[in-house]
Amino acid sequence: MKIIKVGAMWCPACIITNKYWKEVKQKYNNIDFVELDIDMDEEEVKSLNIGNILPEIIIFDDNSNELKRIVGEKKKEEIELEIGEVYNEKNN
């Protein structure tokens, strides 16, 4: 699995998410995490069809198929629950 988080330096919700993102990554240390900035990583972000609400967290399977999107400011527990559901579904 691979998770891409798209945010921006100027985005208040992204700043909040960044505060606990390291903990989320440690909980799922066997998942490949990628962080992109909507302004600084323009080329990579373009292909992801990112909307107007940040951050966007996109979960992909091993074949780069999109499994789920988490959009907007969420609590740490909500994000862990969403990732956990997809992770458990793929590994059971």
C-alpha cells in the first residue's frame, strides 16, 4: 500500500494534520507514505485530481489503484480508522 498526503504550507487544516502525521506513519510503518505540497510539487499533484479542500490523503494498493480518499481536516483517530479499515481489508 501507498498513501499520498497532499497539503500546502499556507493551509491551516494541513498544519493541524502535520502535528500528528508522524504518529500515523509510525503506526503503519510497512506502508509507503509520500507527502506532496500542492504548490511545490505541482507536476506530481496534477495527476492526482486534487480538489479545493486540503489536505487530501489518498490510499493506493500495490498496483497504484486508488482505494480511498480522505479529504479535509480530520482528527488523528478518524484518519487512523480510515487507513486501518483499508489496510485490514487488503490484508485479510
